[in-house]
Amino acid sequence: MNKNKPITIIIATICLALLSVVLVIVLKNTNTAQTNSFPVSKYMESPTSLAGNTYSTNVKIASQLAYNDEAGRIILVRTLDSDSAIPVLAPNTLSNFNPLVGQKYGFDLKIDQRGKLILTSFRKM
């Protein structure tokens, strides 16, 4: 029995190390997939050429342009990296989104088939 104890410890240590490496790789790939930076200048040139794509960007709320009980609100935001002003649709399906002018957020955006920017998730900064 004493002969098997060191082998069991070695095998357990190797398995734990392999599991750690796999976890690091998976987390790194997940983070990379979620951080496609929003190409503001390309969007301004041709919004529909980016239809179906998803991006992340950091913004500052400039103003609320419109609100509709069914559709949600259209807000004007300024990207922090380029200071470009872009309109974003924040659907009513987003819970706890109560933007105020001047607040900073991290936005995950989707571009619909007509080139509209749709807010899919947010993080207050």
C-alpha cells in the first residue's frame, strides 16, 4: 500500500497541472472572443457592411434622443477611444439600464441588418 501512495500523488499532481493549463487556455480564448473592438470609422463609412457583427466599446452617455415603451430608448454616446458620437438602440429587454448623461459604460453591441447599433449588454464603469 505504501508503494502506491507516491504514485497516486504524482498522478494527481499531473492531472491538476493539465487541468489548470486547459482552464487558462479556455478562459483566454473566451476573453479574446468577447473583446472585438468597435471600428468606429468603418461603421461611419458603411454601417451595413458590418451587419451581423458584435463588438465591445467603452462609451460616455451624451444624451437620450428618443424613448418608446415598446422599442426602448435611442441614446447618443461618445466612444472613449475616438470621441465619436454614435446613436445606439437600448431595447426595453435590458434590465436595470438607467443611463444618465456623463456616465461611462462598457457596451457590447450588435449591428443589425440595417446597420443599427443594438445594445446587448452593458457594464457601468
